Amino acid sequence: MLSNLAKNKVSRRDFMKACAAMAVYLGLSESFAPKIADAVENASKKAPVIWLEAQDCAGCSEAFLNLTEPTPAQIILDTISLKYHETLMFGSGYVADKALDEAMKTPGYVLVVEGSIPTADPLFCTAGTMSDTNPARRPVVETLKEAYKNAAVVIALGSCASWGGVVQATPSKGRGVSDIVGKEKVINLPMCPCNPDHLAGTLVYYLTFKKAPPLDIHQRPLMFFGTLIHDNCPRRGHFERGEFVTNYGDPSQAEYCLYLKGCKGPFTFSDCPSRGFNDNVNWCIKAGAPCAGCSQPEFYAGFSPLYEKSNDVNLPGIGGVPSETVGTVAAAVTALGVAAHLVGRSVFGKKKEGDK
Ligand code: SF4
Ligand code: SF4
């Protein structure tokens, strides 16, 4: 978007306004606008990007293709030079393998990895062949290790690439990129699928500052994963009043807190409440579904069963009251809600991940 504005010679004033908006988008002060403008205007060549797919469903690629501002075309055609992407590239077979080998020879590219890496046996996930004279299948884990060497930065896109995600529990024992190559160059952008805004924002940050944004203990950018969903949830008022959804079919509970239905918002760091998906049209809790905690390393197996109240947080009163009672006896519920809130403050208040 910014490079388009620069090329199309919009007024300097409008261009700087767009750069200021991007600074805010990245969680920075507007005073960073000149630095972003400088990076966009003086980018002498597009950033080379290699995008590998391992054990994935291509959902993160699809999420990326649904970006609206900037559009995927603006990113692919104007901002980066996409050297390899199995789903999007035109070439296939030996031609694609050769393109990957050539791209990996020149140091300094951005490596994006989508999907988990099998650790039980490399042959659980292969892509392409070893060479045009050796038809043996090429394990993705070997391609990852090779691509890692010359990468300037590695973006593990989605929960599977970040720490295994849904595939953790399969016979392949899928693990995250950091588990294979270490944390040094890795930025995790979890979620299932990824929020494409996070990818676009991380790319802009990297191109502007030539380094990764500040990360939390799980290698996630603090600008996107620095706040607890529970702290910004539009249903938080109902949580505090002890108004919980116990029956999805009851219209009077439609806006109530989803904690008793398994909501992992109290344990989950992400900016979903303010950013949403698809131009902030919607997100899980706004749509009436409990947060599954997909931005956390515990997702999926560690949070299972997803649709049951978490038992590892002790909320006296609520835990001992049948769910059908909660939400139907107003006075009792209010008292329980206050108790839950007070205990919740002390239990949920021990944030470590979002600490800056
Ligand atoms: S438990 Fe879930 S639905 Fe309830 S306030 Fe917290 S984040 Fe929102
Ligand atoms: S609300 Fe929870 S489950 Fe939904 S996208 Fe955000 S972190 Fe993932």
C-alpha cells in the first residue's frame, strides 16, 4: 500500500499520513512515520521471500490471500519478491525444486514456514525430489534446515509452524520451527489460521527496522500478542457480573461470558478483540464461540477438551455449582460473579507473557 502511494505520487501530506497510520498499526508512536516513509521510498529492491509448506492445511496461505489492505497482490508484486511458494507459484516439479535451490543460494531472504515439522520420521512430510537426477523424495525437515542457513529472519506462520498446533498429537509428532532450528532467527506468528494482518505488519516492521520487532517469551511480537484477550473482551462485564452462557439456545444469554463453555480467553494473549479478522468483521467471541486459545503454545492438546470449562483455574463457587444453576439464580450468580472476579484478578493477574 505504502509503496503504491509512493509510486503513484500522491501528495507528500497523504503519503506521510499513511505512514503514520502504519506506525499506529504496528503499535508504534506516530513519530516513527518518517522512518517508515524512508524505508518505503528507499527500498532499492524487493525483499526476497521463500515460503515453505510443511504439515499444513494451507489455511494460513488462504488467510494471507484474504488480506484486503494491503492486498496480497500489492505485497507479492510490489513489496516482496516471492521466490518459492508451493501453492501460489506457477512452476511445478523439477522447475519448482530448481527455483528453491537457486533462491536458497543468496543469503538474506525472509523465510516463511507454514505447517508443523514431523519429528517421528522425516518421510511423514516431503515436497519435491532431491534433484533432477535423484528422484528420492525431499523431506521438508531437510529443506527447512537448508533454508534456515541463509535466511535473515524466519517467520513461523500459524500455530502449527510455531509449536506444532493440531498436528502435535498425530503419529508424525509435528513440532514447531524453533524445535528444529532453534529460536535465534525465529518470529512466531501463531493462531489457527494466522491473522494475515500480523504477517503484513511483521514484514513492514522488518523492512523498516531491519530487525525483528520486540518479542515475548514465546517469540511472538508484543505489538500483536502483548495483551490478554480476557482483559479486552466485550463480554468481560458479564463475567464480572457472573452472567455466563449455560444454554446456547437461550436468547437472553446470547451476549453472556463464555467461560463455562470453555473459553480460554483468560489464558490467551492476542489482539483479537481489537483487530478481529477480515477487516475486523468478526472474531470468535464476537461470533458467540469460546476462544480456543489458538495463539498459545498449549493449543490444541494442552487446552483439550476445548469446550469444557478449564479446571486448572480455581474459581470457588462456580466450580462447585452445577452449570444449570449458574445463570438462573440471579442473586447467587451475582455473588458468584463477584467472587469469581476477585479470585480471577489474583489468578489471571499473574501475567508473564504479555509483560513488556
Ligand atoms: S472468559 Fe472469555 S468470554 Fe468471558 S470475559 Fe473472558 S475472554 Fe470474554
Ligand atoms: S479468539 Fe482465541 S481462538 Fe479465536 S482467533 Fe483469537 S486466540 Fe484464536
